Amino acid sequence: MTKIITSTFILSFALLFSCEDKSTDGTPGKIDNLFRHWDNPNSPGAAIAVIKDGQIVFTKGYGMANLEYNIPITPSSIFHIASESKQYTAFCIVLLAQEGKLSLDDDIRKHLPYVPDFGKTITIRHLIYHTSGLRDQWQMLAIGGQAIDDIIKQEHVVKLVEKQRDLNFEPGTRSLYCNTGYTLLAEIVKKVSGKSLREYADEKIFKPLGMENTHFHDDNTEIVKGRTYSYDSTSKDKFANSPLNYAIIGATSLFTTVEDEAKWLDNYETGKVGGKDAVNQMYQQAILNNGKKLDYAFAIVIDSVNGYQRIGHGGADAGYRTYAVRFPEEKLGIVIFSNLGQFDPHGLATKVAELYLPKRESSKKTMAEIESDRSLYKFYKGSYCTPEGNLQIVDSTDLYVKFGPQSFVLKPLSDTSFSLFDGYAKLIFAKDEKPSGKFLFVTNDDEVVFIRSEKPVLKDADLTGYLGTYVSSELDAQYEIVKDSGKLVLRHRKYPDVTLEAITVNQFSTPHWWMSNILFKRNSKDEILSFEVNCDRVLHLEFQKQPTSKSGNH
């Protein structure tokens, strides 16, 4: 399932260090209270900067930049900010368009002729908006057997793109977050400017804005003084290193501080670099081929909260979690960077914003909840799927939707419709069917029909048809399906064996995040020819079943 928000659980730790405070209204103490769980010298933590009316009014560091050497986080600590990097890449493209060196509507093959001709034009604008249909680089690398903590370089993604056979979808018809597109934007910057993205951004953005501790990190061996290290929590008070070895830029890998990021946010107000025309271009939101306008603009999301326009973007790589947001009506900006994988910068930034924003009624109409007929819930309970994944509806006192291991309550809007994630999504069950055979899943970006599925009973003899070796020529990768203790097992030379769980006779789920949903394809004789990976940011990636050979049965 794409575009599903999952909850991030915040653990209790931290240490406060290096506070600069120009506020006089007691707000600093309230911010400290929000970050109190990281007031611990044995924990990773976060740095925060608050910008009001063009001035930094609060900065502080909490927790440790490096646990092994007891180095605290300060406002000058350098973080890898993951997908927040995309704003800078998009802005470089805007600057190059201003210079007349490219057009946002250029076919990307004009600048990168190694991109295959898919029969449909992919423009630079499609890359910016995640509407290109290209498959996502991280997931493709993982499917091919390359671990995300391996060293990953720019050329690895270029080679992936060169061999891509098909698109996820026709460009412009839907939005599906795609890191590949921003890596290619970095390559376009290099092609048309004659400088690497690191060099171009340094010359055109970082130096003019005085961002002295900021660079695109294109060499994983480079020593960076003052950097933070990346961690995951393994239990309440235990942590482990979460390695990050990227030497790839465009989609990620900007190194910066909350103090420097504050200067970047201020440029949206002043237009010091690029002028107001460049800033306004960054605000231009995506419009699909069908005319639907999305919240996503030039690597920023434009929406509203508590009656205020909100403009922001987050990032997550390894143990880094970042978020920077602006509320332009109040000239308020908030930057939170963390080096702990279980940290929730988005949620904390929202709470910090509430300390500064005057109370206002939301401009969005809220969905009025009702007391629905709970006797109907038993008819909604069950498993539902699309070719791209599955979920479960469960009921107890309330009705819940279950995505993998996590469950979220459905809030009734009528006897057949429910809101999810505070109105981000809505589920509408089919009427006059008991049990309900399907429901419509609706978000701002998409509408998807989920069909009820009953888990099949597969006898031992039924399993034989699935067994074999499956190969993707696009990735030069192969998986085996074998039988073990009466179950189908997916096997790859680099990954642990995992059990395939049947959703239908042709659709199965796995614990692998990179291919959690696969769909078998059959011929007219009901013989399996291949399976497709259909999950998250990769769709219709085919693995062909190889001619009969003896498969391992145990």
C-alpha cells in the first residue's frame, strides 16, 4: 500500500546542552519540557532552531551526537538530513531554469540520453513532483540484493535506470514518491552546469546565504568535523549504530546544522538567493494529467494545520529523522534534526508551533463523527487487498484497520464510511453487502478499491506449482521458492529465508519491506510463468520463472 502514514514511537531519553535563548515569555521552558525525554547523557537526541520574523529566537541541543565518545549535540552539530535535501536540489534546478540552461518541461532524455525511451515523455517537472513513474532506487537496490547500509554511489543508480524496462505508471497519472528522480536531477545539474551538485549548490546557495557548515556529502570516506552519528533503539535504554554509507546526492545526503537550515528557511521570506520568482516557483504544486492538484510542490508539502498554512518537508535515512517547517503567515519556522531512528520530529515540530501560533479555528472542515451502528462492524471485518498489497479490518469495541503489525482506529462518519489518520484518509464500505465485499480507500492524492480476500487453503500438492527459480533481467537478480515443512519459502543468497503467506492463490506477502507483496502470473493452462513485485514504490517488476530444474525441497 502506498501513501500510508505509519506512526513513529518516541522513546524516553536525552540531555540538554548549549542553549541560546532570546525569548522572554517562558516558551523555552515549555520546549525543554517537550524534549525532556532526551535529557539523558546516554542517549542520542536532537537539535532545534526556532525562527520568528527572520531571527533565530531559540536554539538548543539535546542528547548525544556520539555515544562512544560522549560528545553532546549542540545547535552547531552537523546532521545528515535525508530527504529534506531534495529542496536544495529542486532549487538548483529552478536557478538553472532562470539561467536559461534548461526548461522544467524538458524531456529528461535531452540531458540524460541513457534513460531508456519508455514511449512516454518524462519531464524534469515529473521528477520534481514524483510523477515520473520511475522505480525507486532504494527499493530496487534492495530487491537486487544490495543492503541499504552498503556503500551506495551515484553510478549504481545510473546503472539501475539504464536497465529499467518499464515504468510503474504513465508519467503524470499519479504521484508515487521516487528518490530515483532526485538522483537524476543531480545528474542534470551536473550535465547542464558543468559542476557537480555539491559544487553548484555551494556556489549558488550555501556561500551567498552564509551556510558555512553545509555541503552535499558525495564522498562517504570524507571526514566531517562536528557531525552526529546515527543510532537505533534496541530497547528502553539500549542503542545500536545505524550505519549510513551513502556517496549519493540529490535525493539525500545534505549535511547541515539547524542554524544553517534557519538561513535557508529565511530565504523563502527574503528571496536573497533566486529572488521572489524562484521562491514562487518552489511553491508551485503538482497537477496530475486529470487536473487534480496535489499538496506536493518543489520538494515541499503545502497544507494547513490549526487554521494556518504549513510548508515543510521531512527526511529519514538510517537513524536520522529530520523536519523543517514554515508557517508563513506568522513568519515562524521550526527546524528539528535527530540522530535517533525512533524520533518523531514532525510531531514535535507541531507541538512547538502550537507554543508560538495564536489559537485559530481550522480553515478545513472537520469530519463530524457519529455514533454508528456497531452491529454492522462484524460485516466489515476481514482481509482486503489490491494487486499492490493487503490490509485487515478488525473489530472489538471499535473498528480498526491493520497495516502489517500496526493497528489504527477507524472513526465513524456514517454507518458505512470511516475516517483514518485524523481525516487524511477515508474508507467507504460497499452498501447492501453482508459481509461487505469491498471498500473505497480515499486520500487527497488517490482513490483505491480494496476487494475482500479469503486466505486460500493450499494443500501440499498445490505448492509444487510455485516452486522454482525466478529471475529479473532488469536487476540481474534471482530468488528461489522452495518448500519447507509444508510452507512456501522465499530464498535469496544474501537474505534470510522467509515464509510466503497466501493472500489469494496468486498473491502472497513476505516480511521483506522491499518486496512485501508479490503477485504470480499464470498462462491459459494455469501454469505459473512469473511473479511481479507490487509494493510501495516499485510496481510490476517481473521475475520470470526459469525452465524446470530441481528445486530444493526439505
